[in-house]
Amino acid sequence: MKVTSGRTYLLALLLAGLTALGAVLALSHGSWDIGPAEAAEIVLARLGISTAAVDPVRSAIVWDGRLPRTLVALLVGFSLAVAGTIMQGVFKNPMASPDVIGVSSGAALGAVASLYLGAAGQSLFALPLAAVLFSLATLAAVFLIATGRGRTSVPTLLLAGIALNLIFGALTSFIIAMSTREFDAGRVIVTWLMGDLNDRSWEHVLIVFPTTALALLGTMFFVKDLNILMIGEDTAANLGVNIAWARNSLIVFAAIMTGGAVAVGGVIGFVGLLAPHMMRALAGPDNRRLVPLAGLLGAVFVIYADLFVRLLVQVDLKVGVLTSMLGGPFFLVLIIRHRKRFEYL
Amino acid sequence: MMRIGFCGYLSSLCRRFLLCVGLVCLLPCPAAAGDERPGRTPLDGRRLKEELSLVRGGTADGEEWPRTIPYVDKQYDFRTDTFREEHKSWFARGQPRRVVAHAVGVTEILWAVCPRERIAAFNDLAANPKFSFLADEIRARGPIFRTQETERVLGVQPDLVFTVFYSSLDFKEKLRQAKIPFFDLGYFGTIESIKYQTQLIGRLIGEEGNAAELVRLIEQKTAEIRGKLPLPPRPPRLLYYDENGYVPGKTSNFTSICEMIGAVNVGSEQGVKSWSQIDYETLLKWDPDLIVVPAESGLRERLISNRVVSHARAVKEGKVRSLPGIYLRADSQFMVLSANELAGLVYGGQGEAPPGWSGSGEALQQGLRPGPGSEQTARLFLQVARSCPREAGLPVAGGQGTVRGKEGRESP
């Protein structure tokens, strides 16, 4: 499939527009009647661009409540989608997703443990920190297992990831089982595992923004190598790509993004699997385009999912549940309709 | 060479990182900031608990055994938010001598009205200080069985088991097979329903006098608490907010506790039925007079420092208070204790107590580990988590006692 630059720009423009529209809608929706114009005025005033006088309460609602939540949704969606794109490229496996090497289940275990032990109640940073630490520890463990005599085996890496996924899944289930006797902890854990962006604050933005920005920069540095890696390792080696360095770095970046996203948003499924697939079908397999575009699509997906969840406040739907409910069937349709398109992977 | 160097470095880095993570995990969690001094309460909490733990109202004045006990089985269906009432009757051949309760609230009622030697075993939740006001006493007495340990229940050979809606079908089926009679108790969400259930339990175990005395004591103590409350120009509006942002609504125990002290549950006022999650923005919109949070959860500090919630009146006036979750879960006579503690938080505050107040904050003295939610929420969670289907309204039969007849109706 030949994808022109014009099409790429059009897609980028469309996604950027959808993101902006989603952000405006998210900023102007809530239990307080604050419209888009007032929300924009507040944001501009807080940024120092406008000198209009704003009500401090309404300003706090938009600036400290709605805006951080929207930014967290954007960054979480972006991170998961980029991480999924990297994983699918590195492992040349269309079913690969950010959790394929156990990083997100490691992050989930860390978060659940911090909730169960009560640390999450003591500090806002305890849960994200535990999630990031556990995700990085999982990454380290996977690499330790897969590295022998100075070389990292990709099949071993994947198998170790599967095994750790199972172990961490079982440990998480064990904690949930124990927490059913600690009703309150159990409820908090179950809610968190369903993916929740309720009441996210600037502190959460502070956690997820650096992981997203740094890992994205790193990924873009290796994005050409990722393209070559997808052709084949022999070709990549012949073209002078340091395969181990590029591949391992990309996996580390994907893991950092996943850990950061899971730390602030909980387990939000299908974004990392669906966004790269959809965008690959539209923008082609070139990762220089695919990585940012898939990221934007992921951001759009999570922003609108969160907006929908907020509209259905009485139903107590969680954003992670919604993304999986929508993503699963959509993904199936996509697979059935575009079977041949996936063959180039 | 470069590849080996990188991988070797990576491997070493991984080992060091895992070591650091291990050390971090071993660090203990910081203790909660105990910045709340014990408040004052209308009645002395410790004494009130003692009074509610043992009542004797003379000899039973009920009819002879065997007896048929008519009752109203009221159940709350959280899925449809409806109450269902059925008129039933229970046939008992003789006075139960070995009674077991499958729920904390029922155990607490039994502890007060039933001769202790007739309580054959205790559920482990009733021995857990997070859930039971009688944990120490029950642990000292025993035997204790876990919720799923049906065999231990069978082992004590009870002649009546009190089950509740979240008691699993498996548990009930095993009781049925062992020909042990069990009685499914209904709704415990309000003080009125608790009084009704207390009297029903009294008739079922042949201790009507004690049950009537407990109900009288509940009414007397509630009246005493209310009599000591100042008369504010309007009822104070209270919001209970848990770590997950959930607030209790109309059918929760919190509404009943608020009503006992002349306060308004803001969740109920705003149309929340059972429990609902709200964000900080909504909390600010509802703007309660006082926010109650689970003690030791750290939520109080988080709310106070939150840039959105800091604009709420309760935060500005320093009225974000902690209360151990056990008080919010109370679904027995100890709901009076909860009302006493909550009255302390609402009307007593941290300063001078209103005239005639004799108590001190039992909750804060005890330092009980907190938790949000109510017994009802806990039940719902347990029910969902264990995929345990409800058995509301099923005719129960087996052993000595039998449910007869039903005349159902539904009310929204």
C-alpha cells in the first residue's frame, strides 16, 4: 500500500482536530455548568495569555480538575498506542501489545500490592511509584532471563514475558482474593484494575508526561532502525544496524511508556493493540509516520472513552472496561475485513 | 564486542535495579498522621457499647413450642433498586439451643439477646475488629469459622443457622442436606429494620423479652443522643466520601445514621440510591457542611490539599472529619454507637462540647482501622467478587424450621 505524504498530513490533521475537539468537550463537561468559551478563557488566563478576571472556584474546576484529567487521558492513550506499535514492530507479531512482556501485569501487581498494603492511601505518589517500579523490575527480570552470553534472545524474551504475565496475574488474583475479606481494599483494587481516570490531578500529569515524552523521543531516535528490523534481522545487520542495541532500547521505551500509563490510569485494555492496527491500515507500515499517528489515535480513543464514561456517570462505567468493550468487537471486525492487509507484517 | 558490552551492562543494571526494588518493597508503610484529637460525644461510647452488648428483659413471654412465627421478609435488590416484601411464616418445632449466625450484625444482636452458651460458633468477620464491635469478646470465646467453612459449621451441630442474602447457595445447600434449619434474614439498612430484625430473631430463638428490651434500649439511647444535640437553624448536611470517590445514598446505613442525629445525608439528598462514585467537581457542587472520610485512609489530608476540593465550604471551615469504617458498617444495635460518634463529629467538633455531653470519642480512642463503605456495600462487593447469586425470596425449608406461605409485593 502506497501512502502519500498528503494522506499522512491529512490523517495527522484529522487526529489532531479530533484530539482538540475531545479536549474542548472534556473541558466543558462536568457537574458545573462551564461552557467551552469560559473553559477556554480560564485556561488562557491561567496560562497568562488572557487578562480576563476568572472566578477562582470555576477556575480551579477547569484548571485543576478537568484539564489534568484530559491531559492524563491523552497521555495514557498516546503512551499505550505507541508502546503497542513498538511491540508489534519489534516482535513482528500483530498480536503483540504493551503487555506482551509482562510489563503491564507487573505494573498492575505493584499497584494492587500498594493498594492492599495501604501505601496508596498514604501518598498520591505511592501507587504510581509502585506501578512504575514493578514494571521496570519486570522488564529487568525479563531481560535477565533472556540474556545469556551477552546476547538477548527474542523468543526467550517473549516466553519469559508470558510466564511472568501468568505469575503476576496469579499474584494479582491472590491479592484480590485476600482483599475480598478487606471489603474496602477489594473495591478500590477492582476499580483500579478496571482502568479509572476519575479525579486525576497535575501530580498524575507530572508522572506520565516525562515517561511519555522521554520514551517517545527515544523511540523516534530508533524509529528508522525499527523499520529495518521489521524487514529482517539479517538485512538490518547488513545495513549496519546494531540490532541488540536498537531492539532492547525500543523495548525499554515501550515498557517505560506502559508503566507510566498503567501507573496513572490503571489497566486500560485494547488501546495498545487496536490503535497501531487501525493506523497501519490507514497510514501504512512506515514507523516514522505510524508511531506518532497511532499515538494520536490512542489519545483520541481514551479521551472520548473517558468523556463517554463521564456522561454515563450513573452507570459507574470505567474507562478500561469501555475501551475493551468497544475495542474487542471492533478489532474482530477489523481482522475479518482486512485479513490480507495484515499479511505484510 | 560492543554488543556484549551493552548486554553485560544491561544485565548488571537489571540486577541492581531488582535489588533496589526489593529493598523499597521491604520498607514499611508510613503511619497515618494522627492529627485529629479525640472529640466529644453526647454519650460515653465505651459505656454505651457495654450497655448495648448485653440486655436481659425477663422471661420469654411468647407462645409455647412448637410455634409458627409470621414475619415480613424484606429484601433490597441493588440491581433494580427496589425493596421486595413477602409475608411468610416460620415453623419451629422447639427452642433452638445451638445457634450460629453467618453475618456480623446478626452475631452482635445474638450476643446481646441470646444466652452466650447457646451461640455455638462465630463467623470470622465477627471476630475481626475492622468489622465487629465485639471482636475481642468473640475471639476469646470462639469457636470461629470462616465464611466458606461449611464443614466447621456442620461440625458444631447447630439447630438454627441465621443466613443473609450474601450467604452462598452452596452453604445453604449443604445446610439443607445436613438437615440443619437455616433462616434467611432480610434488610438491615436502617435502624427501624434492625429493630424489626432484632424482634424477629428474639421470636425465633425464644428470647422475645430480651429482644424487646434491646429494641427499647436502642430507642432510649437514640432519644438520649437526640436530646443532647444542639438545635441548628437547619439540619447539617453530611457527605461520606471514600477513597474511591464513592458516596452512600438513600438505601445505605449512613442515611439512617444521619437521620438518627437530625442530619441529612447529602448523597441521599442528591438522588444517589445505593452507592455512587462522584468526582471532586461534583463534591464541590454539592458543598456539604461536613465531609466524613474513612479514618487512617490518608484521604482527609488529600482532600484538604486538593486544589479543587479546597474551595468546598467543609474544607475551608475545617470540617473534614475521619471516622473508622466499622461505625459506617454497623448494621446492628451498634448503629446507635455510630450515631453517637457521628454526632460527636458533627456537633462536638474539636472544641468545647455542647452542654450535657458526657462522652469522649470512642472511635478515635480505639484507633480502629478504618475503611469506607457500609456493611451493605461490603456485601454487594463480596457478592459480585464471588459470583454468588442471590437467593432472595426463595422458600426455605429443612430440618426443624420451615418457611410457609408467601404473599409478595414490590415497592420502588
